[in-house]
Amino acid sequence: MLLADISVFDIISTATYGALAGVALWGLYCIVVVWTRVSQKRFKNEDEQDVFMDDIEQMVTTGDFEGVAEYCEGDARAIPQIVEMSIHHRDLGYKRARQFVMDRFQRDVMSDLEYRLSWVSTVIKAAPMIGLFGTVFGMMGAFNTLASSASVNPSDLAGDINIALRTTACGLAIAIPLMILVANVNIKIAKMEDLVGSGLGRFMSVYREALSRTPNGSAAASSVDPNLAMQSPK
């Protein structure tokens, strides 16, 4: 008897709330992942990065490649990992090593961020549409209540209209904050790219000069653990 009392409109409205909750949680999860990942990959400010780059430039200029690798080892930030990979792949030569590390950075860091943000964009578009879907069925339920009885209880009609309006409001309440968060995250990503670009420019300049002065110095790369040499900038 209990199942018989539940209408298809009640089932659909409940499913709509569940779908809205699901997309909201997924969108928030992706935002948190991107936010955390960007924070892990960038220096807190340019001054901190400059101190790091000063140490790197000094070691690279003196040809202390192993010291550079040890200095960067275990650092999860983008610049140290790019520097470490460049040092491990210096036997490829400047141009090929530079291309290799940039491809790895783009594939393993930036592509992952773009993948997560694309999901958030999908949630922003889908949430209002799911809310509109609930609105349509809420209004259908209201008209069904009107058609099923000559005298309609106003509370029954108000319940259907309430569902119709509430689902749209929930969809907008999900989409609007996520839009603001995405804009904030995009600013953080842009700042990270600027810092990485400036640091990479400084490193590649001294790296190229160091390789040109020690054409045979890259032989030391053969002694590097190949597992470390293929380390990803994640």
C-alpha cells in the first residue's frame, strides 16, 4: 500500500534532488582537487621562487648537476620538478631536454587541471538544467492534481509548485558559487603559469650555457637511476 501511495511525480522529484546533490558534490570535489594541486605546484610568492632560483643558478653555473638534482629531489612544486627532469635528461641536449620536460609538464600537470575544470564547467551547465527538469515535472504534478479532482486541496497544489520552484533554485544555487570558484581557480592557475614561466626562463638560460661549457658532462647522466629519470612532475 505504501508504494501505491507514491506517485511517479514524487519519485522523479526525489531523483531530481539526488541528481542535484550528486553533481554538486562532484563539482565541489573537482574544485578542491584543482585548488590543492595548484597550491602544491606553485611557490607562495615570487620572492620565494627567486631565492630558490638563485641557489639553482649558482649550482648550475658551477656545473654541479648532481647537487641540483639532490636539491630538487622530493619537491612537489612545478619548477623544482622541471629542473630535476632537465638535469636527469641533459644527455639529450638542451633543445630535446627542454621539449621533453615541457611536454611532461603540459601532459601531467596542466592537462589534469583542464580535465578537472572541464568537469566543473559541465556541472555548472547541468545543474540548472536538472533543476529545470524538476520544475517541469513539478508543474506537471500540479496540473495532474488539478485534473484529478473537481475540488483541489490548496496544500496539495502548493506542494507540487513548491517542488517545481525549489529544484530550479537548487540548480542555480549550485551553479552560481561554482562559477565564482572556477574564476578564482583560473586566476590561481594563471599566476602559477606566470611564476613557472619566469622561473623556467631563468633556469633554461643558465642550463643552456652550462651544457655548452661541459659537452661531455652529460655522461654523468648514465649513472642516474632510470626510475628517477622518468619521474613525472605530478
